[in-house]
Amino acid sequence: MSGGIALVKSETVIVQVPATTANCGPGFDALGIACNIYNKLELTLTEENKIEIEISGEGVGYLPINEKNLIWKVVKDVIDKTGAAYNGAVIKMHNDVPLSRGLGSSAAAIVAGIVAANYALGEPFNKQDVLEMATAVEGHPDNVAPAIFGGMTVSLCSQSAVKTISFLPKLPLKMIVAVPKFFLSTKKARKALPESIPIKDASFNIAHVASLVAAMCTGNADVLSYAFDDKLHQPYRAELIPGMYDVFAAAKKAGALGAALSGAGPSLIAFSLDNEEEIGRAMVETFSKYQVPSSYLLLNIDTVGTHRIG
Ligand code: HSE
């Protein structure tokens, strides 16, 4: 209450947003897959110039609960774009997506904030607008696109637009993610990359990413024991993740089709059609040989993307 007049609040909106794994090996900044672990965001916009933030699950005691909170920042941007008279918000989040581990936690926060604010404001923006806004905040589309659309996504940024195609692979692909117990920021992992790479490495990646997408679209798995390989970013990031290539080899030995860094890491992801438990155990055991404690998640593709659940 203020001056005896009830302050206006928006309708309360609850959205669910999936985790995502980006790059899939050779598809640096372009490929992504939505995964079936989720964060939930409950948002009410208020006229009062005050924010209340409650967090449960991942990030408690670590994520800011003041105006520096990423969800609040994107919510405020969306409000400002519409000129609506809201100045504050009540934000409640429950996070199951591991933080700073290469499973798209920042993309999940950005997309959840934009989508929830859009619903609370009466949907002035469409999904393409959401994609463009989220990409502008994140800096690249490969996590935000699958978080928005679900499935596997191929994205490009041109000077004037961000374009994404989302599809469901024609293979019953399982994902096994070994999650080490240390954080690695995307900023640090991007700093490890060189300014340029040799043309032969660029052409290696073009052939591999094209083969990977073709295999997913046709269901032809023949190339998959090669197609997750990468020469563009993983070799430069290996020093940040002890045992990375040995964990890949252990996953393949246990039956995986291929393995890769999940996003910028530090999680490592294996792709398989079966043997998931065995692959997960092999990955964790191999990490432990390098004194890296870890656990594994068995994931499926989320087919829906971010949507309203309340
Ligand atoms: N494409 C990004 C990277 C994903 O590898 O740096 C992490 O956000």
C-alpha cells in the first residue's frame, strides 16, 4: 500500500525453462540441445520501486538477490521496452540446472526472465523477438535458442538477425553428462580461445558439424563416431578441464557414439543410443583419476522449450 491506494500488480506468471547443452562438439556458438532438467520462475511485476527475490535449489547464497540479479535485469529491460509503469517485481525461482557447469544456467535465467515478463505484460513480443533479445544479452544464440524452442537447434547470427531452426533428431539419442564439482565461467573458457585458427582446422569443423546435423536429420548414425570431434575450441579449453580427452575416450570405450565439452564446460557430455549407466560410471571414474570429483546425469532431449505452467 502507498498513500492508502493499492499498488498495481501484474498477473503472477510461472514459467519452466530447460537446461541446454551447446556446441555438441564442432558446432561452436551454433548448435544446442534442450535437456530435461528445469528451472522454474514465478514472476509478479509491481508498480512499487522494490524487488523481492527468493531462490531455492541451485545458486542459493551465490546468486544475487538484489538489483544485480540477472533475471531482474532482463525483466527490467523487457518492461522498459514496452514503457509499462512497473518498477519492481516479486521473483521466486527454483533452480535444478547446475550453475556455471556448461548446462546453460545463464541462458535459462535470461530466457525465463524475458518469457515470464512477456506473459506478465500481455505478450507484446513473439518468439523471434524473445530469441533476439535473449541472444543480445547472452552474446551467442546456442544456449538461448534450445531453451526457447526445445529440441536440437541450429542458429546463425547475421548483422541484422538471429535465425534458428529447431528440430527433433531422428535418433533416440541419450545424453550422459559428467558434472565436475568445480565452476568454470564461460568468460574464462572463452578467454582461452585463440584469435584465429588454421584453415585446415576450420575445414575439419565445417565437415564435422555438417555431418553431425545431417546424421541427426536423417537418422543415419554411421558418421557419429567421428562427427562430435572438434578442432575449434576444445583443444584450447582442455587445460581448464583435467582429464578431458581421457574422459571422452572412456565414454566411447563404454559404448558412447561420441563425447564433447558441454557448452564451455566444465561438464563433459557423451551421446549414445544405449549403455548410459555404464558410460556415466566410466566418465566419473576417469575424472577421479585426475582428482576431479564429479557425478553424472542421464538426460533426454526436452522437446517443448520454455513455456508457461501457471
Ligand atoms: N558457445 C558457447 C561457448 C557456449 O562455447 O563459449 C557457452 O555459453
